[in-house]
Amino acid sequence: MTDPGGAAGAPAGRRRGRRIVLWRHGQTAWNLERRFQGSTDIELTETGLAQARRAARLLAALAPDTIVASDLRRAAVTAGELGAVTGIDVTHDAALRETYAGVWQGLTHDEIVARHGEEYAAWKRGEPVRRGGGELETEVADRAAPVVLRHADKLPDDGTLVVVSHGGTIRTTIGRLLGLEPHHWESLGGLSNCCWSVLGEGARGWRLLEHNAGTLPEPVLGDDT
């Protein structure tokens, strides 16, 4: 890439071509039950561990320079599989945890709709809602995005950072890094277990290259870069 300017926050001529891979953890039992996990520390299922091992073999081909992960077990174990393949030590940071959602945590989707229907509907409309009395999405971005940017800033030119986190935290972080208004963050859609999104450095900042991917990204040919 030969963009004439640097990414947001970086002077022109510095830190070109960096890449951020935001990788969701593998499957848990609560995922299967459609139960809101939030900051509850739930382990991977055997399927989730197999997903992590498969994805780790693929992501290792990107030759990551740094791996940073949420300290919740489902993310930490997922990240550990990539660390084992690449030989890179994983850095854990509680700021990458999933959204704390208060009384919603542990409830199934149907239970949330039945007990907190107005709150749920307001959140889906893009209104700022403390789901279950917990965090606002903007507060999640406030804690997670700076961690991602701090590690990205330490990358060499053309370097790759892998961030292992949770669906909601990844979505809010992507929204913040792309400069989207918070009520548009939901339009990014969710990530399947052990799938990832890729942000690349462009002339006007970070841009979304891949979303909810389960295979390695292919070069974009004929784009307006």
C-alpha cells in the first residue's frame, strides 16, 4: 500500500500498512443456549477449543507481531492457541472484556425480551442504553479502543496485531476506530464464534477490510485505493 498519508493519530510517513485482526473467542455453552454472557467468565466447549485451534493455524499465516486478549477464559484460551502456534506471548488486558450487562447476564435472549422488552427495543433502535444497569456501548469503546490503538502504535511498518475479545466489544471497537457514530455500530453485524474482522491502515485512517471472516483475507483488486 502506498497511501500518501498516515493513519489517524500518526504523522505522515510513519507506521504505514499496519493491520489489526479482531478475533472473537470460540464457542461456549452459554452461546449455544443464547444466554447473555457479558463479563461472566465462561469456559470454551470442546467445539470451541477445536474452533480456536483451527483458526489459530490460519491466523498464524498472517505472521502476527503481537497478540493481546481479554483476560476472561474463553478469550484467553482462544488466544493461547495462537500463541502456541506462533511462539508469541499473549498479553492479557481486562479492558478487552465483554460488556458488563448487570441483571441481563445469565439470561437467555427470550428471557431478556420478556423481562426487559422496552430496554431491549431501545437498544436495538440505537439509543444509549445501560443494558441490565451495566455499561453503555460507548463506555466499552472508551476502555477497549485505546488498548487496541496503543498496541497497534507499537507495531513495525506492515505489522499485524491480533486482538482476541468478545462480539460486543469487537463491534464497538471497530465502530470507534472507523469513526462511526455510536447509533450506527449495530449495522456492523455480529461475529460468529472464532471468526474475525480485519482493519487496515489507509490514507484517512483505519478501514474495514474483512468482517466476520473464517478464512484468510484475499487481496482486494480494483478497489479505489
